[in-house]
Amino acid sequence: MKKIVILNGSNSPKANTAAMVQAFTEGAEAAGNEVNEFMVAHMNIHGCLGCMKCAAKAKDDPHICVQPDDMEKIYPAVMDADVIVFVSPMYWWGISGQLKLAVDRLQAIVGHAGLEHLGRKSTVLLMTFKGGGMQAVLSWYAIFRQIIGCRDLGAVIGFEKQKIAQAKQLGASIN
Amino acid sequence: MKVILLNGSPRKGWNTDILLHKAAEGAESVGAETEIINLYELNFKGCRSCMACNMDGKSWGHCAWNDDLKEVLDKIDRADGLILGSPIYFGDVAAEMRAFLERFLFQYTNFDNGHSERRNHLKAGFIYTMNAPSGYMNDLYKKYEQFLQPHAEYAGTVECSETLQVEDYSKYHLGFFDGVQRHQRRETVFPEDCKKAFELGEKVAG
């Protein structure tokens, strides 16, 4: 049993991306995993301030990040998770700005608990798209993993019907 | 001649901000009027895929979302030059720059024929700052150059790598980075980057 956190950067809770997430979740839950999804585009999340206070040795603030917003709900779930799933529609050969807000803020976990804390986790990438950008987004995903040191469980990128089935299989493969 | 410079870094007075000020000086040196806008001071989000900019009617070709970014997009619409500056966070530009780019690019893209009318009056350039070594993010520069090309004459990229992250490394859990080396680069390489940023400003305004 793995604890899975989904960071969903889609704006629409009912559109294409949602179908992929639903399939992934069904597969993962059927395999006995615990899934916790955050719709980050609908949460109050500010950009990382780059203040580096999360990494300060003389830290007088017990919070993971100094900014009091909805990341306070996401941080404990991510800290506790075995798997982080990034979900986004393809926007300009990358993840959505809303998901990037949350991704940038993961820096606070690195500063607070060390790179190795996030590095112990695995990641999944689910993206809906039709057109270009596949290579660019896989390159981003590879760089993210290279920086953090986490393990890739797989990526499903596309819009075709079989991608939904692939997302379900990927969810079911986690145990 | 008006050049808008967008700061996609939250840190004022630090690397990206300094380079943008140098670029502004460069643009001013050839007679341009400049304005630096700090994206992290504004209240806005990325594209919501509302499709209003693709809907036939008065919003066609313009982002219809009425938040702090609207005025910025309007200013760029009237400007002659645009210089973007952003740190690289986890392999892409900082979130607020990403959000800006989504909204800026999507509104101008014509999906009737797949070709956008180039804004020949606009010249654009990009300044990137990062921890990564030089060349590590080359594909990213190409990506954004390609995206800006249909809407502006692309004047160039300035890469500022292995930046000084904090003044005193001994106070931070940043043991992975060599603070001494970063300070040396700050003294020797950063002034060169500032010069390149100044020249980019001249070029965009020229």
C-alpha cells in the first residue's frame, strides 16, 4: 500500500484531464493504494518568494514555508506520500502555470527537510495534449527528477482513448 | 520607443532584477523609455482555457480575463520592445512567468489557420538566471524563442548561470553548492552577464 498524492493543475474538474486522473485513481485504489488529490488551480497558492527562509539554519518559524496559504494543506500530504503525481493539460509545451506554482513551492520541503526527503519518493506524470510538446515536457520531467533524485514510475501523455487505459494500468501497477 | 521589462523573479535587487535594470539602462542609452514590471507583485493566474480569446467577437485576439495582468498585456500591446527575465525553478521559468507566457501567447495565436499575424513592431528578448551550469537549459531557451517568434522579432537570449543564491552560505542548508565559487563567479562572470543584458536592451530598443 502506497500513499499517493495527486497535484492536478487542470482548470476544469470535468474535462479531458479529469478522465485520465479518474482512471489512474481507480487503478491505484483497486491495487490497495491511498489516493489524495489536490485541485491546485482552484486553491489559494502563491508563488515561491525565493526568500530561502526554508533553508536557513537559524530557523525560527516552525512552518515548512513562511507563506500562509493552501500549500499548508499540501505540504503534510506530500511529506507523508510515497508517490507524487503531477497532472496537467499541455500548455505551451509544459505544465500549467497553476501547477508550476505548486511545483515551485516544493522548494520549501527541500529547504525544510532536505533534498533526500523528496528524493525518496517516486513520481508520475499524467498529461493530456494533442499537438506538439511531448519531448519538451518529458525533458522538463527528467530535469525535475534529476534535481530531486526521485524515481519515475511512468508518464502517460496524450488524448487517445488508450491513454485512459494506460493511466489505469499505471495506477494499478503501484503497490 | 517604449520597452517593457517583466521581472519573473520574486527577489527584488537580486540577480534577475539587476540584469533587467541593466537591460533597461541599455534600452535607455539608445533613447527608449522603459518600465520594469514585477510579476510577483501582481495578482493573476495562468490561462484558464476559457477560450474567450478564440471566440468570435470583441474579445477575439485578446485575453478577456480581468485581473492585474490585463493592464500589463495592454501595455505590451502598445509597446515596441519586451524583455522577459526569469529564474529557472525546477527546470522551467518561475511560475508567474509561466502564467504570464500562457496568457500572452495564447491570446495572439490564431487557430483559424494556425498562423498568427506577426507583430513586426515588437522586438523581444529573454534573460534567464539559474543555479544550473551554462548550457544545461539550452532546449528551454529554444522553446521560448520559438514561441515568441510568431509575435515578435526575437533579439536574443542572455543566460546567467551558477548564480549567487545568498550572500552568506554558512547560514543556509545549501551545502550542495560551493559558496566560494559562487562569490568568485559573482565578481568575474556576473559583470559580463550584466554587459550582455545591457546589450540586449540596446538591441531590443534599436
